[in-house]
Amino acid sequence: MSLLGPALDHLAYLLFAVATHAAVGYALVVAFTDRPPRAGVVGAVLPDVDLLFPLAWAFPLNHRGLTHTLAFAAAVVALVAAARRPRWSAGAAALGLSSHLLVDSFTKSGVAWLYPLTTERVGVAASIHSGWGAALLWGVVALGIVVGRRSTDATESAGGAVEAEAQDASETPGTPRR
């Protein structure tokens, strides 16, 4: 039974799905790199730009069409790399984009990973965008963020201690510290 009506229920579903993709992209960059996560978040959300396409459009210009393919991901990563933004941006965008494709592969409709070579969709009906699947995914995201933060904090602490020891060793007696 819908409290909001079908249109608002669908909008809420879409917003939750986009927020889930953003969180996964964020968590991956935080957990596996020491870079700011913004490119991972943008990369993770970017494939859903196809939600703005008119519903009457057919494949590949519909939801989970062209923007949900390895070809699209490769093109975006190549453009980011060519734009000569910080070098890490392309890698973070690749993490976000690939996470989006992987997450959407755990839905009944799946993703046409290898388009334009084939239009065959790869999908597992796991309902990852709703119910227990989403709760599990958000739990993994939270764990990834915590683990990523702890490893970053440990690295910074260790790096700071090593730098302090190196500075202490290089100072001559009687020289004031800066």
C-alpha cells in the first residue's frame, strides 16, 4: 500500500538508488585510496543521468542502456584523464563507475556490460536497491568507510612519527626547532 502514491514512491526509490550509488562510490575511494572521494561519487552517480532521458526512448537511450556499459565507463575515464585534472581523478571515477555497474548487475533487469558488442544484459535478481539487499549494501558501505578512515589515520600517524624522527635526527644540538 502506498502512502505517497505511485509517482512519489517511484521518485523516492530513484533518489534512494542514486544515494546508494553515491555512498558506494564514496566508500570505495575512501577505503582503497588516499584521495578525496568526490570523483568516485560523481562517477558512481553519472550512469543514472539516463533517468533524465524521455521514457519513450528505446535502448540504448533508456535507463540502464548506453550509460550503464563498459564503453561509457571507459569513455568517461578517458575524458577525465585527458582533461588533466588531478591524476587520481580518473582512477576514482573508474572506481565509482564500475561500482555502479556492479551494483546494478544485482537487479532483475541487469546491465548490458558489453554493449555495443552485445545487448545481452547480465543481472542477478537480488533486489539490491530495496529491502534487505539495500540494508546489507549500506552496512558494507559503512564498514568500508570506517576501515578506510582507520587505515588513513594509521598511515598519517605513522608518517607523522617517521617525519618527526627524521627531523629530530637531522637537527644539530642547539638548533631551535621550527
